[in-house]
Amino acid sequence: MKSHLGNRIAQIVPTLLLVSILVFGLQQLMPGDPAVVLAGEERGDPRVLAQIRAELWLDRSLPLQYLHWIGNVLQGNLGMSWHIGQPVSQLILQKLPVTLQLGGMAFIVAVAIGVPAGVVAAVHRNGFWDYVANAIGLAGLSTPNFWLGIMLILLVSVNLGWLPPSGFVPPTEDWRQSLATTIMPAFVLGNAIAAILMRHTRSAMLTALDADYVRTARAKGLGEFRVIVWHALRNASMPIVTLGALELGTLLSGAVLTEQVFSIPGFGKAIVDAVFNRDYPVVQGVVLVTAFLYVVLNLLADILYVVVNPRLRSG
Amino acid sequence: MRRFLLAAACLLTFSTATQAQTLRIALREDPDILDPTLARSYVGRIVFAGLCDKLFDLNEKLEIVPQLATAYEWADAKTLILHLRQGVVFHNGEKFDAAAVKFSLERHLTMPASFRRSEIGTIDQVEIVDSATVRIVLKAATSPLLAQLTDRAGMMYPPKATEAAGKDFGQRPICSGPFQFVERVAQDRIVLERFPGYWDAKAVHFDKVVYRPMPDSTVLTANLRAGSIDLAERVLPTDVATIEADAKLRIVSSPALGYEGITFNLANGDRSKAPIDQSALLRQAFEAALDRKALVDVVFAGKYQPNAQAISPASPYYIPDIPTGPRDLARAKALVRQSGIPTPIAVSMNVPNTPDRAQLAEVIQAMVREAGFELKINLIEFASSLQAAAQGNFETYLIGWSGRADPDGNLYSFMHTGGGQNDAHYSNPVVDDMLDRARQISDVADRRAAYAKMWQAQRADMPLIYLFSPVNIVGHTAKLTGFRAVPDGMIRLQGLALGK
Amino acid sequence: MTALRTSSPRRLAMRRFLGRPVAVAGLIAIGLFVVVAALAPLLAPFDPIVTSWTAIRKAPSWAHWMGTDENGRDVLSRVVFGARASMMAGVVSVAIAAGIGVPAGLLAGFAGGWTDTLLSRAVDAMLACPFLILAIALAAFLGPNLTNAMIAIGVSTAPRFMRVARAATLDAASNDYVEAARAVGNPAWRVAVRHILPNIVPPVLVQGTLAIASAIIAEASLSFLGLGQQPPDPSWGSMLNAAQRFLTQAPWLAVFPGMAIFLCVLSFNLVGDGLRDALDPRQR
């Protein structure tokens, strides 16, 4: 067990290194020469281009560029944004809380919808409510995030005027406004994950409801609600939690379009804008940090899954 | 909303003399680096309008008016004397004087990767006459120089603080404008606060200004209507009706300085071998097949101005004789026949993938099809399109220019042989000659004549078909007073106030 | 279980699948979408790219059931023709993903050792990169058009197939008959193709159907960012992209293509779900 964990932790570094090479390589594939983009109106002047290239190390060989960057990263320096001239680390620190807040709220939405729906579906296995829960879940999975976002803005903000259509207010400034600005995007992000949670809750609950201790509890004459919530759900919660941790990882980076639609200044929007501006240090930095969080969350999920629930070790 | 109003009402009653007023401005993009020497973006200039004073400013009629320089005179064609405003201080307390002007202009001229060098590269030397006077010696007579000093190249820095900040200046810009920098969260907001030491403090009626990038027009309009934004720049023409219908909002439209056009690759690499790039007749046919008015009506709700030249109708250098239409399909077909090239003639067009440009391209596609052109739209994202343009990887390119106050800024670098934005590699000695001459003379009538001659040659070659001039459409709350619509589209904060 | 041993597992799966009305409904809906895509020229009431400047952004009416778009084109006709782009994008990109992912997974699972470690790490790295970023970068690199969008989606989806195929390979490789086949001296490739490949078909099929659903959304997303179908040809995503400017003035521009995506994706998800239950009862 320990060696398995050790293995997994040891693999984080090579995985992240691979990610860094992958991102770096992908950028080289992209057509817009950052020097030309940065030169803008002066793109016809070879002297300007040469100067920019020299300044940004773009005139060195690719391996050298990579080593220069990764060397700095290993010393904790993520570099400067070419586009806005701010340190990438500052950018990330500004955006991390936003992404975490959005991700956290989306996760709450997902759990609030997914878990009860899964329980209901399992209890009414193959019955009417099972179908309804399934249909809602699948509908959530099948709606493009950005379209749902657009429709919500149209309905809730434009027509009803209940919530601000977009933007983000930090909770430190005004927590109510903050909540108001993130609730719609959180719902958009959370509903797809709710569907996944729902299915896993359902199957975990089915297993739990079949288990001996539930039969015993029932035999003891405990109320059905109590049996379901107290005995079955508690036992089914572990796989749900671990799965949740996994999905949280995808939430961190999967919010690209949702952030775009709602103009939320999180990681997703940062990456897309940086890609379109050819702001390589930002793309590299943000992807690396996202990948790191993703890998760590994955690891946590694994640890939770295996350590806390030894029964599953063999399965 | 009601609760908000109530809260606002409470605020008003409790705070009498010192009410903290914030102006919230929506920008269409997130600006780039906030260093006037290194900045490139249009929206960045809007933020600088609150942050950094310039030597000169523009008024609504595009006249050059004093700002940090109170007066100027030409000692001779190559020597400009500036008299500086006294008692001006920078945000950090440093004094604005001749030394600061010399430092600032030299920073614009010599800083590596400066984007101002080409704008004021004609400056040979900046000499301090006394603390309130500088003498600028030029390499050659250059009439557009003053107009350049109304923009980023005319923004002044406090020497000590700027020197100390070096390349990091853009992280905490320090200038002498009515507002000073507080913080920036990329893609979210830029916050400025009132600079108490501003020389024209009585013109400033806000304590705080917040700029918020809002690329999505629906979102922007909704925010404006909900009252969470006080002023929005570059409202889409298609949103004007919605805003006008709202009694709480106002629309201010004024002609802008820019243009939108189709650049033809005349001699930049292999792609310039396409029939349309090799035949001026075909390009003229292409133009004749376009219905500029319909184009503007369909895509921009009829708000923009059909235009067949780089100069905006707002400018004194606009030449009304250059026809913008009407569409002449018969002539287009005749010209195509005359060219002897069999139809359909395949033409590929690079189009940066913003939704309105894509629609514009689709409309053009439908129009020229009737004249025998099979237009293939190649939607690519902006960065790639710039690269393709620079490398000559295009047959035609649908692109616009935000525009400058002096006509030179809309022409020289696009049309002159070897110009920085001459992606077409267009070269015509007459055009070069007239562009050079217009730079050297300052009399408006003489310059107009030179430009008129340039247009004659240009329109025969047709390296670029101009389509329209946009209009600066600003939407703001009805409570806002004192907004001045200057054609450069910058939002001047002096004089703006929020009423009840 | 013993009573059913007489029928083959395939027929059994088929029966289980057909026993789920929702899954069958999904299958029928997919069939309808395929028919619509194939017969688009016959079904569409108007030419999807013919513009009409006099009828821009007209609300749904008897003449135009879904209204007209910003260039006066019939939205219904564009939705009908857009089915082609979306179905193609779904199927082709998943074919690409499976084409890369399945052999890689087979190789990793079967060869084990260093090959496995290397491939698995690479997959981890790719999965750790945000999916859409991979696709955006690839689409930007290849140049935006439908074909390249499909390639981009295919390549960035491949790791998922590789994972599924690898797991199934490991599962199958531990079977006695595989070990026996190896012991007899059959060459590795023959064992892989003959004995292991059939075993990984069911999970890959399930993954495939579900992946088509996400690929359709991915294509719409890329088109939404302007990296998909080139104008004037319609795709649902690019229609949504164009609709964004007119949400308040012409909401039907966004509603109908969005509904189309939703229904199409839902159908694939329903079928995928049904297939999973039918082919892999342990999942329940």
C-alpha cells in the first residue's frame, strides 16, 4: 500500500514535466508568431521583430527556450506575461480564488442535485422516479455548457432581471453580490457533474441497499428513511466523495467556456485569452498549475478511495 | 434593484459633502500592458486617458488643444518650441518640467521594444531651454508630429520613479493624469482613484474609476441596463435600438477615425499570384460589385458610414469626391469580362474570427458572387491572421484600423513602400511621393491636395478596398453629464459627472 | 444466469438493450438525425446559404418555422444542414480517437513494462491538460475548419480510449485461454488481435457512443470560439456563435441550434447508456 502511494507521488513530477513539454510543444505548433503579434503595427519592420525575439528568447533554439523556462519555474519563477506585463504568478494568485470559488460552488450544486437524485433513483430502482432522475441527469450531460449559460442569461438576467448577467465580484468586496454573480455559472458547471454523481450514487446505493447490514437494519424495524440515509447512504458516501474529488479536478480546468460566457476572470478565461494573444508564459504557467491541482486531486481521490475503504482494495 | 436604489438613497442622505462616487466604464477588451511606451491596444489608450496626461489633447473638432504643453510655436520647419504648464505634479509628487519632457520623449524613442519610436522617430533631439520650455529638433519637417503628441507618444513620465521601475513600470504606472493607478486584475478590472494633486482638479468629479472588460455585447448591454455599468464604449450598432428604448440610458454616436477594408496581397510572396491580386481591373470589379450601404445596413444596422477612403468623414482631410457607391453590377461584370479571366474567379479571404467580421465577410461573399467571384472565407483567429498577413500567406485580408487623428496615421504605414503595416507590399512611386510630401507640409489645403493626388494613383491600383468608417457609439446612464465625443474614441474623464 | 447460457452473449446484450425503451428511443432519434443529415437537400425548405437582405432576423413564422438569421437565411434549413457537420464531427473525431487510442491501449496493456509506463504517463499528462485547451491549440495550429476541428477533437479524446482499451486488455490478458494461447507459442500480435481485441470491443463501443456525444458538444464549442465550420456553411456551434450578438433581439437564433445539439447529444447518451447496461451488466 505504502509503495503504491509512494509510486503515485513519485509519478507526479514526471507527469508534470510531461505536461510542461506538451504545453510548450503545442504552443510551438500554433501558427501566430508571438513576435509578430506583439509587434502589431510594426510587424513589417524586421528590426522590431528581431528585438522582440531577442528580448523574449524567441531567437534561441527550442530546447534552450524550454530549459530556460522550466529552469525558472523550478526556482519558483513563472515569468512575466508578454501581453500585460504582469508576473504570471501574480496573475495566477488573482485568479485562483475566483476559480476555486466557482469550482466549489459548482461542486455544491452538483452534490445538492446529484446525490439526492441518485438516492431516489436507487430506492425506486427501475420505477418511475428512477427514469425521471436518469432523464434529468442525462439532460444535464447533454446540454452544452455555453448554451445553457446563454439561455440562463437570457431568461434570468435579461427577461426576469433577477441576477446580474455576468462579471465577478470578490466575496471580500460584497459577499452577496459575489454569490449573485457566481450562482448561474456554478449551476451551469455543476449540473453536468450532478449527472455523473447521480449515476455513481445510484449504483453505490444499490450495492449498499443489498448489503447485509441494511437488511439487518430493516429487520430491526428501523424506519425506511432512516435506513436509507443513515445506513445505506453513509456507506455509499465514500465512492461518491472520491469521485467528487476527481470531478473537482475537471471543474478547475473545464470551466473555459462557462467563464467565457459569464465573463468570469478565472483560469479558463485566462488560458483562452492567453492562447489567442500568444502569451506563452501565461498559457504555460496556468496549464501547469491546473495540471498540478488536477494531479494532486486525483491522488487525493485515490488515497481516499483505497485507504479509507479497505474493502475496495481488492475490487 | 429596488434595494440598491434604497441603499443609494441612504448613502445620499448620510454623506453630504464628501460622497464617494465611482464611475464604472465597460471596455470591449482587456487592455494590454499599461506602459504608454510599450502599449499597443486601442482599449489601453482609453485607460491611459484617465491615467496619463499628454502634451496636447484633441477636441471634438479634432483640433489640437493644450494639455501639459500650454502653447507651441515652430521656430522653423524642423524646430518645435513647447511651453509647459507650470505647477503640475506627477502621482508620486515629482514635478513636471522640461527635464521630465526630455526624459519621457527619450524613453519613447530609445526604450527597447518601444512602439512609439516609429510615431515620433523624426525627433532628433530634445533640448531643455529652461524649466518651462523645451526645444524639439527634428530630422526632417514632419507635420503629423503634433497629432502624435496628443496620443501615447505625448504621455509624460516622472523621471525618477520611471527610471527606478524600469521594465516593470506597466505594473504600477505613474503619470500626471486626473486619476492614479490602484490595482489591476487581468480580465476583470482596472481601478483608478482621484489624484488630489491634479492641476485641473475642479474638472474631476469622481473619487474612483473602474474599467471592466466586457467582450460580450449582450452582457455589456444587460449590465448597462441593469445599472451596474455607467458608461460603455463601442456599443454594437445592433444594440443601439435596445439601449435607446431604455429611458434610463443615453446613446452618443460620433464618427470615428478608423476604417474597415479589404487588403489585397499585391506582391508579398506566392499567394500574390492569385488573379485578383494581379489584376487591378478585377479589384475594381470587386469594388463595383459591393454595395457599401447594404453592407452597413445589414451588418451594422445602418449606423456606420459607407466610405471608400482611409480618412474618416470627421477629418478635414476627407475627400468627398471619392465615390462610395452605388453598386454597379453591370460595370463589375464588364470589368471582369474585360480582364479576360474566366468566371467563376476563386478568391480566398482571410477574416479574423470576430462574429461581426464573419458576418461582414458573408455579406461580401454573397455580393461579389453575382459578379462572378467565388469568395472563400478563411476565418482565422486574430493572432494567426496577423502572422499570415506579415508572411504574405493571404490573397485578401479583411481587416480594420482604429484610426489616428492625423491622416498620415491611417495611410503612411499601410501604403508607403516598406511601411510597417504594408502587408500587401504595395509600391507606387507617386503614392510614396505624395505621402512623403504630405508629411513635410503643414498647410491643410496643400496637404489635402497632396492626398487627393495620392488617392488618384491609389484608386487606380486599388491595393485596398475601403468599406466603411465605424462610428463611436457610447452608451451611458442618463444621469451622466459632461461626456465629450471626440472622434478618437477616448473617454476623457475631465468634466464627467453623475447627477441625480 | 445458467438458464440463459443457451443464447450467445451478443444476442443476450441485444435483448437487454432492446428491453430498454429509452435506449431504443435514442437509437431511433439517432436514425432520424442521420436521415435528416443525409437527406438535408430534400428536407430543407430553403437553400441554407442564400441570403436575403430584406428579411434579416425575422421571428419564426409560417414561411420560416425557425425564423431567419442575421443574413436573412432560413434557420430551419441551416439547422437541417448543420446536422451534417455535427454528425460528421461526432463520428469522425471519435473514429480518429479510437484509431489512435485503441491500438495504443492494446500495446500498453499487452506489452506492459516500459512501454506501458511511458504510454500511461503520456496519457496522464494529456488528461491533466484541459481538454478544450488541447483542442483549441490543435485547431489553431491546423487552421480552423471542420476537418481540423475533427482531428483536434479526435486527438485530444484519444487518451480516454487508450485508458479504456488498456484496462480491458489487462482484464482479458489475465484470462486462462490467452495465457494458453501464448504458451502454445502463438506470436504476440496474433494473440492480441485474435483473443484480446474481441474482448475490448464492448467497453470501447460504450466509450465510443458516449464520446460521440461529447465530440458533438466539443465541435460546437470550437465553432463557438470560431475554430470550426467555415462560413457560410452552417454548423450548430457556429450558428450559436453568430447568435450570441442577438440574444435579446433575436433569441430564436440561439434557441433552435441549441435544441438540436441537445437532442442529438441526448440521443447518443441514451444509446451509450443503454449499451453500457447491455454489454457490461457489472456496471449496474
